[in-house]
Amino acid sequence: MTKFATFDSADYLGDEETIAHYISAALDDPNPEVFLTAVRDVARARGMTQLARDAGLGRESLYKALSPGAKPRYDTMLKLLSALGVKLSATVAH
């Protein structure tokens, strides 16, 4: 019987460029949960405690903001993305 390891995207998010592409792809999905999941994956890859510290948030606040079904505030997401070295930008839709 063949055994497979569970896939965890956080294992592949080791640099800012990969993180930016991953988050950009999540933003292309109309489901906001996809974006939240992507940010949560990146946060796990970087370390939740360190990210909370870098973003100026409490660790519990970070977990709450990134929990499934959460509706984090815009300013919270900007703090998190900035701490991750990612900047959001807008382009013309085609």
C-alpha cells in the first residue's frame, strides 16, 4: 500500500516572490475564504507568533482574524500583508 504525505502549501512558501504569487492567485478567486486561507497558509509558513509581533497584533488576535469564516478588518489585513512583505495593487480588469 502506498502512503502519501498530506499536502501543506505552507511547506512551499519560503520566499517573498512565491508568497506574492500565491496571494495574487487567491485574490483572483471570487470567494473571500480563498484569500483568507492563503494569508493563513503564509502566516503558518512564517510563524504565527513572529508574524503577530511584526504586524503589531496579539497572537490571539491574529488567530482570530485568520480563522475560517472570519471577517478581518481591512487595516488588519494591510498590517499582516505588510509584515509579510506583500503589497496589494489594482490593475485594469480584462
